[in-house]
Amino acid sequence: MIYLDAATTVGLVLIAVVAAFFDIRERRVPNVLTVGGLATALLLGAAGGWDGLGAAAAGALISLLVALPIFLSAVSAGATSNCSWPPVRF
């Protein structure tokens, strides 16, 4: 298991703050920031050896599987909170 030093922690917090800024201001997070965060996480996982890389890749895969229904649907993520099941017709 790797232990994050101060520079790594600051870098990860910076990515999260910039993503939150874009999300609040523009209601979207740029793909460059998302892919950059994924690459950073995989590189930090690789620093922990094969076990760390495997854990980072598994986390990325689980995140993709959770978000995949939103990507494949025509409904945006913000609108899914207003959905109810069974559908209510007025």
C-alpha cells in the first residue's frame, strides 16, 4: 500500500477543486480534466506495484459501470434525481 505524500494530496485536491469549479460555473466537467484525473489515479496506483495498479483499474471500472446507464441514456445525470418509479402521469 502506498502512502500519499503532501504533494500528491495537494494535486488530487486541486483536481477535485477545479472539477467542482467547472461543475458549479458551467454545469459540466471538461473531458481533459476527467481523463487527466483518471491517468493520475492510475499512475499513483502503479506506484504501489501491480496490486496498486489493479486496485486503481478496478476502481475505474466500477466507476464506469455505475455511470454507464447515464452515458447510454438520453437523460442527463441532473435530471435522473427527478425521476420516479413507477412513472406518475398527470
